[in-house]
Amino acid sequence: MIKRSDLLLRGRYIFLRPLSFGEVTREYVSWLNDPAVNQFLEARFKKHTLATQRAYVKGFDQKTKFLWGIFDKKTKKHIGVITLYDIHPMHKYANYGYLIGNKKYWGTGAVQEAIALVFDFAFLKLRIHSISTGAYAPNVASVFNYKKMGLSYQGTFKERLWYKGAFVDQVWYGITRDEWRSRREKLAF
């Protein structure tokens, strides 16, 4: 059984905690409506408000579907979100996704540290066996992060996603618990 205290995940430079309704701010909503931030997210297809995002947050029970805010450890500033979802109780797999909304944190390694914290939680606390994620093929930043974190290419859905007036491929990456254990030892955070 996961306790509330298990959901506070502390890293070297960032920490994760379940996002509260109070942390669904105008700034957070603005990230979802910003074309530079949402260009590779399904979120770009609709207008977001405080009410729609609070409803979204409410959809995460923090037992079988998890949503954490990503916070700068030094400033306590909310910089993004990360999710763990589609957790299968028998096969022990899950998917994850993330968003760094505060552009000052793009390229800083904050998302990699957030991924590491979520993977540690999933593999050690939830005893998940494998974790997967997908991206628009043109999203080179996400693919870079997947590879950096030790995920391996799993496959391609040809012309699956609509992007900038054309259908593009969706690429999938994944990692097993044993692969993560080996990769984790090589990471600095």
C-alpha cells in the first residue's frame, strides 16, 4: 500500500509531489496553451482553463494513476508535471509522460531527474516490470531524453499523429526494471 509520504520524491535539484488544486495556477494553464510548450502534446487541440486543469488533476487518484508537480528544490518554483499511468496490475507495465512548462528549465536536466525519481518509485515501490512512453517522431528533445535515461526503441506507429498539417510517425521507447537498475547506477542524480 502506497502511503502519502511515499509520493514525495526528492532529487538533488528538484522534487516531485502530488499536484494540489491550489497549484493549478494561471501560469500552469498558460503552459498548456503555449504553442511552443504544447507543440507535441495532445493538449494543443483544446483551450485549457483553471477549471479544466483542476478536473484533469482530480482524475489522478495517486494509487493507480499518478500526477506529480515538478518543483525546483532551491526556489520551490513549480516548473512542470510528470505522470505515471496505464498501470496494468497483472502484467506490471506502465506508461509515463511529462511536461516542463517553465522554459527556463528546458535543457537543464530537470526532466531527466524527474524521470529518474518516477522510475525509482515505479520499479521499487510499485514493483512495475516495464515502463513505456511514446513521442511524435519529430520531437527530438523527448527522444534524446528517452535514450539518455536508458530507454530502448520499441517500435513505430506509421503516420499515426497529426502534426503541422501532416501525419507523422509515433515512436515508442521502453525500459525494464533490470535495465533501469543497470542504467540508474550511471546517472549523477
